Amino acid sequence: MFMKSPVMIRKALFFLLVILWSPFAESRLPNVAFASTTRKIQAGDKIPSTDLHWGFNPPQFINVPMHVQSRNVIVVGVKGAYVPQSEKIVRSYIEHSDALKQDYDIDEVVVYAINDGGVMGTWQKAVLQTDGTLVTCFADPSGDFTDQCGMPLIHEEELGLVGRCPNFFLHVDNCVVQHVQECTDNDNIESICALAILEILKKQKSTVK
């Protein structure tokens, strides 16, 4: 009689997935981190033509170039939902949403990780509470977008179901990458937090003038 209901089974599978993706479970997962097949994305490149996921059961497929076309967007890659380090990074963009929008005409901050779309959506709504900010959370469950950006995480100590992307951001204006910044020091994530991109945007603006 236990777990015969399809609804109960789906709920149990969902919560199991959340647990597997949590930092608590990282030490138990097999190391399957992957190496990129693509050179690292650079300023002047077009944003990769692939999809990110939004939501779950079924996910909505978000074509990245179509989503950022004619828009000024920051794309932020983080290691995973429910990771304290990732939360600190995203909260910096939540805190400075007004400055990004009003001072530098940023339309959206797309945060993504190699997670399931449902997990990212729950993290966004229940934990980050991004309503009224520029931040939207998408997922790259297959790691395809990360791979096409040439941004894999290949350190052996970092575990994940299909690997994890590093902490990094892209400034993308109308599908063209304006700036790439990767955090190579896990103890110095401020280099990809909102204050770092605000400083870069400030310099870009002064150069244009």
C-alpha cells in the first residue's frame, strides 16, 4: 500500500532530487565533472545558441539568443542551487538590481546552474525571493550551455551529476558578449558579485563618454 499513489511517487522523486543536488549530498556523488569541447567564450563572441530550462514537468525551453536579443543582460553562472556561496552571489544582484537598471539599463540578470529547472525555480521563489528584482533563475541540466561557453568546472574535488560550472558572469548586449569574468578563487567570489559588474559598467560608460 505504501507509495502507490502516483502523486506521492512524484513528490517523493522531487524531494529526492532536491536532496541529491544539495551541498550535503555533494560528498556522496560520483565525480563525473567534464572537460569542455569549446574554447572559452570571449568579449565580441555571440552568446551560444542553445536552451536553458525554466520550471519543471515539463520544463519550458528558453532559447538563449532569442531571450537576450535586443536586450542588455547579465548572465551569472553559479555552482548550484542551495549552495551558500551561490546564494551570496545571487543576493548581491538582488540587492543592486535598482542600480543595474537605473544607472546602466540592465534589463535582466539571468542566474543559472547545472541543476534541474524545478530545483532552480523552487530556490528562486522559496529562498531567494526575487520578485520585484531583475533576477531570474534558469537551469542547464545537461551542461550544454556551460560547455558551449567553454566554462566547465574540472576540479576533481567539485562533484555533481554532470559536472558544475564555475562561478562567472557574462555581460551580453543584444546577443554579443561585452565582458567575461570568471572566479578562479573560491575564497574571493566578490570578483563576480554585483559590485564587480557595476564597476565594469561604470568604466565602460565613462569610456563611451
